[in-house]
Amino acid sequence: MLADRFFDDKIGILAQASFYEREMVTDNWETDPYLRPGGTISGASGPSGIDRRPGSETRRWAREYENKPYRLTRGNISGSLRADWRPTEHDKLFAQIVYSQFTDVELRNNYIFRLDNGATTTPTTPCPATPAPITTSTANDICSGNLPNRGTVYGVQMNWNFRTGDIKEYILTNTIGGNHSRFGWDIDWRFNFTETEDGQDLTGTPVFQSPTTVTSRPTVDYDFTDVSNNTVRLYNTVLTGTVRSRGDAVRNIETFPMLFTEIADAEGGDLTLAWTGKLDITRESTLFGLPATIKVGGLVTSREKKRRLTQYRARAADFVAAGVALPTYGDFAIDTAFKGEYPLGYSFRYYSGDKVGDFIRSLKDRRIGAVQDGSGEYYDVTEDILAAYAMATVRRDWGNIVFGGRMERTENTSKALPLIGGVRVLTQLKNDDTLFFPSLHINYDLNDDMKIRLSLNTGAARPDFDDLAANFSIDDAPGLITGGNPDAKPERSVGLDAYFEYYMQPQGYFQVGVYYKDIKDALFTQSGTFGSTVLNTPDRDRSGYNFTTIRNGGDGHLLGLEIAYTQTIENWVKASNGPAWLEGFGVRVSATANDSEINVPSVGTAPNRKVVLPGASDLVTNAAITYEKYGLSARLAYQYRTKWLQSVGGYATVNGQLVPDGNGDIYWNDSESLSLSVRYAVTDQIELTFDGINLADSPGRRFADSELYPIEYETFGPRYLIGMRFKY
């Protein structure tokens, strides 16, 4: 960082630059998605392999199990330049440019075990008294001795796909502005242009799949009894006539033959351009015979976001047509074993991203494969906002009253090319909203150290404007579709807050408060089976893919209690004549407790029901031990957060019982984090820094409807940063 002032301190310039990069690996398993429950659901159809034996509505079978061991190199590059100019004592002008780039080079081995492939739908009768010989995969069939959380499947289809990403995301923002004092008015203005790009470049993604021959596929023992350690073990599959049995254990997953199906890459991403102008005017005046500050202002912003993505794909048939041999995994593999700590039930080799990149470039040179039609993912969305507000702060002997209102006019347009009747059709949709938000705040001073704050407030949360695009984004490897919802409306709320604050002397702080929000049209992400053939192609049936989009719920509320306390032991140590070095210790603690409820309207087979507010944990706690003395500043911080709802899923009534129709609601499980930050001033010019992040290596965990049904478990390991700062 460099900073200086020139021309009698009328011009100041500040420049800053930073660079950060780290390598990491992940431990990951996913057991997902869960199949539709058994029994008969009116108007619903599901895949084969459904358990319909008596009691099936209480059993949930996973469709597949997978591991995604990532190797990642992530980094940030940032820089900024700011110039300030004070031409007169009444005028200030500035110009600023900020650039930040995130890079993510990822190499992902993805091993998928399709437990349901080849499974048959069971009859509705009980198990026979004498077990029948095993002539099927036995997936999802309790009569073979299997349970949803433990069992054996004979002849499991494996899918391998290897994702090589070279992703760059950046944000470039340019701002000019000023402050002017004229004729009793203070005028602040800003004009900003921001450009961002969410890069989605994939160097190459080769995909392999098991042959159809049963003996070429593994027999898999799955054990999901430990919700933090789902595992599989692999064996040869033995076929005696039509009877299947488990053969010898196999440790190396590459022992099983895998057939090449395709390789693809992608180039492009999402580009956003935004223009914003803002004006605020302030004047000291009187209101109702009392001193007051009057403030009015407005904002105009226009944003546009475009998806531009070019994909290239070469399928096995393209190789055959060109008379070229199909690649094997050995063409890409390197002799590097698993770097993670998770106890995998098999061994594998990593692959070389350079080999994949060189291979796909050679295919393009030989014109094997073709550029794919990316119009299905195309969208262009715009958002124009016009806002204005007026507010007043009326001062009293006991504090002040702040009141006012804000008006917002929003217009959105969306262009996309959805597949309708097998043909891409340009679709353009428009919607607009005009909302008014009044507010009232009372700040009452009990004395110089204690205050009460009361608030009546209104607000709205609009969907991200790209969530309004009438488009579909398809990821074939895991079978996922995401898309926008042009009909999504803003989530609106009316809130009441009451807080007590105590500024302790000579230092320390205590706060306690309650808040309540009445919510209308709550926004949430909802997942369920796509259930349509409009995105099918001759070689792919996407009707059973999982579809995720944003929707509005019904009415709801959020009620919360918040407590915070900050203090040092300096005064206590001095009063006790303790050693001076103890005086630097302090503590910071806070806790937030929430109670929330949102109505979810019926969708498909799911009836009307109630869920917690998405993103809201019942309890969030923070605790930190601090030390500030002798040039040393240190903080050991811990956070604990209870589970929270990520997305809303489908439900159905089976045999009189409400059950998840697939995954159901998806939650992030409770989580905790431990971090350490240390700063030491060696001199007035030199400071040493140390940061330890995720010291407890806390996992990220998601589950489907119940903690008994985890869908993802991932750890990244702790991270350490050591640095030095100079001032001159």
C-alpha cells in the first residue's frame, strides 16, 4: 500500500495491491439423491427400483453414492487506486478504481456408484418365507437382507467423470463522487460503473461408464450407518447361471473395465454490467419547532447480465466415425495416490489436467466432435431501479426520532431460448414493481451510558435479477437442472425492533434486543423432479433430473433475541494489584436465537405445509478471547451455528403418511469454526501477522429432511497465513 499528499495537502493518492494463492485438497462423499418412497402416489410416476414392500413409506433408499476428491489451486489478485482532491474548503472530489480477480484451478475425480441401476420395482407383498436365489442387483429390496443404510448390491454401474476447471472471476468497479457545502446544504453524489464476470471455463471433462455386462461391474457393500462416514467396499461380481454372488475383494477401482462415453469442454461465463448514480442532500433545519436534520436523495441504477457459454463435445460415436480408438483412463492418469485423509473403500490414481487439455485440443485439430448448441443456457436479463427517499432526524433532550420513507420502482426484462416442442423459441418477459417503505426509529438516552432503541421498519428482498431469467442450465453428469422464475415476486417484511445498549465506563459494551418481522411472499429455493420431456434429446432423458428454482412462499414470521457483551479485565487486574501483562485480556461473546415459520404452497404432490425461514438458524453463538498490550493484538474466536434450511423439496402422502418425495427439504447441518488472528507491531513501521482459519477442520454437512439421511460431507483442512506489513 502506498499513500501520499501533494500541493499543500489538497490532493491525496492511495494505491494498494495484493496477491494470495494456496493449494488444497478436499475429502468428500455424497449420498444423494434419495428415491421416491414406495406405495402409490396419485398422478406421480417414478423410476424403476422403487421399494413397495409393506412399510416402504418409512424407508428411504439412496439412488447413488459418490466421492469427489478435489485438488485445488485458489488465489486472489486485487488492486485499487484512489485520488482525492479538495479544491476549496467547501468541496471534495474523488475518483476510485478497484479490481479484484479470483482464480480457481480445480481437478476433480468423480466416482459415482449408481446403486439403483438395473433394480426392479418390488411387489407390494411381504417377503417370502424362504429367500429366493439372488438373480437381480437386490438394490432397494429388503427381502435380500438389505436396509437403506447397509447392504449389498450386485453388479453396480459406475460412472467416472473428471472435471478440469480453469475458472477466473473478476470485478472491476469505477467510482467518481464529491461532497459540496453550499447555502446551508450538504450535497453528496456518486457515479459508478461496475463490470463483473463469473468465468466458467472447463479445460476438459472426460466421462467413463461401466459396461452392461454384470460380471464387469462391481458388487458393492455399502455402509451408511455412520452419518459422518458413509463408505463402500468393492468386490468382483460372480455369475453362476443366473445367480449372482460376491467374489473377491477389489481394492483398486481401476481393476474394473470402464468405457469411454464422451469428453467436453466449455468456455465463457456470465458478464454483468451495472451503472449507478446516487444523490444525497442534507440540511440542518427545524421541524415541529425542534432542531432537525432533513435529508432527501435518490438513486438510479441499470444492470444487465448475459450468459455466454460455448461448449465442445466429442462422443464415443464421433471417435468410431473417425476411425480413432477410444481413450482409456490410463491415457490421462498419473501415479499419484489419494492425498486426502478420508478412509475410502478403494484406491485410485489422480489424472493430469495437462493431458486432458492436450487431448481435447488434438480432437479439435482433427475435427472429431463438434461445438454444441449452447442456446439452452443463454439468457439476457436487465434490471432498472429508480429510488427516492426523504427522512428527518428530530433531536430532543433525551435523544432523537428518525422517520421517513423510501420509494422504489423496479423494472425487469428477461430473454432466453427455452426448448418448446423441440424448437428453441426466443422468449422475452417483463415485470415491474413499485414499493414504498416507511420507517420510524426512536433513540432514547436513559443516561450518558445507557440507551434504548425502538424501530418500526419495512423492507423487501428482491430475487437476484438473474434468478428471474426464463432459462435452464443443465449439468448432465449429476443430473441437475437449474433455472430462473420470471414470476418470482419480492419478499416483503414489516419489522419491530427493541434494543437496550450499555456503554460501560471506562470500557466495555453490553447489548440485548428483540426483533420481530412479519413476512409476505417469502423467497426460497425449491427442488424437485423436473418431470418434463421438453429438454430431452435423442441420447438423453432429462425428465428425471433434479430441478431447482426460486419461488415465493406464503406468509410467515421471524422472532429473535440478540445478546452481545464485550469487556476486558484491565480494571479488575489493576484493582487486584495483579501483574500488568494480564491487563490485556478481554472477552467478546454474542448469541442470537431465532424462531421462524413460513408457509410453503403446494407444488406437485407436496401439500401446503410450514417450514422454518430459509437461511435462519435457531441459534448462532460467538465467543472470542482477545489480548491487546505491548504491541500484540490477538483473537481466538469460536462460532457455533445450528442447522438451517437451504432449499425446499417435494413431499407426498403415502399410505396416510407425509414423506419426502425424493430428497425433501435440504438443510445445512450445525457447524462450528475456530480461528486465530495475531498481529504484533515490531516497530511503528513493521507489523507481523498470523492467521489460522478453520483450525478444527470442521466439516460442511448437508442432509435431506432428517439428519439420519446425509447427502454431503466435505472437509477442507485448516489454513494458515503468515505475513508482514510495512509503513513508511
